Amino acid sequence: GRPTVRAATLVGRDEPIALSARPRPYVSRGGQKLEPALDRFGVQVPGRLALDAGASTGGFTDCLLSRGAARVVAVDVGYGQLDWRLRQDPRVAVMERTNVRSLRPEDLPFVPQLVTADLSFISLRLVLPALAAVASVEADFVLLVKPQFEAGREQVGKGGVVSDPDAWSRVLRSTGSACLELGLVPADLMVSQLLGPAGNAEFFLWARRARSFGQGNPAAGVADLQERIPKVIGEALELRAGGG
């Protein structure tokens, strides 16, 4: 036999396949990234209509369905990446070859009540206007912030790694500011418990519409977030030191 770590590896119809480790709970490690964020933020998933921006193989989509999402629209600019099981699931609406930045409300089969995003090679700041425009007035936004695609080119080191904690902080603040400009208030922040490619630290930002705070003061949530950033940066440093 020959070992492989690529899901796309072609094998013969009659070739035996053996797994060297316990299968992951989701179709990709993206689901294992999202799960702790949903737990930490206390975001309700059961019965909700969700949009997975940058679905790729479908790790986030799989996680949302396992938590009781009524339906998920899986959007990705690529083609043929979504796991076959999810592609056949009647709860999943597949939108391939679709640039999230160009999404319009009429493009979607429903109005999302929960938006998740795991995007590569584009800044969240560029797609947030479209995500905010298509989501419901009570929507939650759980966004994976990847400094390697948000920081300036001069801050991205060898292998596409951003290792400067000050750069992480600037990215988190600028992403939070971009949310605020669209009426989305940052509610909480955490470091992803799994490192990204090449050991990049990544972060989850939870944002909600300002009106979702009811009688509360959205500005207080913003202040709390600014105070939390240094602690989250420290947690990211510890995670990278331990190898994630």
C-alpha cells in the first residue's frame, strides 16, 4: 500500500483502504475550529438558517448541521470541493463558483439568521458589506479572522506566516472597526484552538446587529472587546509556542 493524506487522491474501485487514525468528527478540520467558538460565544444554532461563506470542503457546514441548523447555504468561489455527503444533504444549498463579495439577497434561497465565514486570499473587510446586506436583522456573525490575509504584505513573513503580535492586534482592531461601520457590534473574541496553515494564529470574532443588544449599550461591548484583545493575543502566543 501507499500512504496519502489528500482527500482527493484517486484509488481503484477494489483497492482496500485503511485509516491510520480515528476519523475526524467533521468532513474537515474547519468543523473542529468552529465548534469551540460556538460553545464559547453561546451562539444558538438549532432551527436556524445559516450561510457558510467560504465553505470549501464543508467543515463549518457540517458542524452547523450537527448542531441542528435547519438549512445551510454553502457558498464558495471554487467548484467541486464540497464533501459528497454534504452535497447530497437536502438541508444544504450549494452555491459554487460564487464570489461572496458579490452576493445579493436575491441570490440566496433564504435570509440567513446565522453567518459563518472562513475565507482565504481575501480580506474579511472586503466581504463584510455583502454578508451584512444578505443577513437577517437578528443575525449572528461568527467570523474566522486570518491575519495572513488581513495584514499588509510587509507584515507577512516567510511561508505566509504572520508572527508579530502587534500585527495580530491591528488586524483584530481593524476588523472590529469594519464591523462597526456596517452596524455590526463585536460581542466577543477568541483565538482559534487550531492553528492555521504553517502555524498561523487565527481568531474568531462574534458580531451582532446593534439592535440585537436591546436596551444594552453596544458601545460597552466594543470597549470590552478592545480590553480583551491583549488577553487573546497572549493566548495565541501560548498556542503557537505549544504547536497548536
